[in-house]
Amino acid sequence: EKIPGCLKEEYYFSGDRAKSFNIQQVTEFGIHPIYVIGPHQTYNTWLKSTIDVDIDASLRFFFSAI
């Protein structure tokens, strides 16, 4: 059974070395990107996002920054 939910995050991009940030959600059907920012966007500030997700028993996320 899946339940609607949300993932709230706050993160900081600094300088020109931070190229991208993404979040992937693991589901029973595989790994799916749910949030991507970059590679042509450079920030020097805190960023916030709220992402709608379906929550199930195998809730897991991967966060990666380059």
C-alpha cells in the first residue's frame, strides 16, 4: 500500500565546484530520479525544496552531489 507524502530538504550550494545535486527514490520497480538541479546552475546560498512522493514499506532515497 502506498501513502502520499512529501520530502522536505534544505541544502547549500557553494562556489563553482558544486555542479549538480539529485535525489533518487528506490521503489519496488527500480530507482527513479525525483529531484535534479544543475549542472549549469551555480549557487552560493541555502536552497529548499518540497517533493511529493509515494511512501511504501520499502522507503529509501539516494542523495548525490557532484
